[in-house]
Amino acid sequence: MTNKRLDDVNTHLADQSRRIDETNKRIDEVRAEFTKRFDEIHPDLINRIDANNARIDHFFETAVTKYEHVKMEERVSRLEREVDGLRRQMPA
């Protein structure tokens, strides 16, 4: 009975080993295919990434400028209110 069980376990392990080998072979095939495709698109991909980075940089420059503009408008408005208040306090 024990020998039968050991034979079953050995058969199962051999089957698992075969499946692992098949999976590893498929992984190697996919890796080779991916590497080939990446090498084919690599120059275009680098150009697209560079273009996107430039657009992102421009976006952040614009966003910072708009933020600073809003802050400057708020500051000018506050200063105008202060000047008006000071004018009202001055003797005529």
C-alpha cells in the first residue's frame, strides 16, 4: 500500500515537473517575443516618452504660473483695499 502511494506521488511529481518545464518554456517564448517587439518599437517609444515629458513639463510650468497669477491678484486686491482704507483715514 505504501509503495503504491509512493508511486502515485512520484507520478504526480513527474507530471508537475513536466508542467513546470512547459510553463518555463512558454515564459521564455513570451520573453523572447516581448524583447523582439520592444527592440522594434524602442526608438519610437523613447521619442514618444520624451514628447510626453516635454508636455508634462510645460503643463507644470503653466500650472505654477496660473497659481502665482491668482496669488498675485489676491495680493493686489488686498493692497488696493488697504490703500482705500488709508485714503479714507487721511485728512482732506
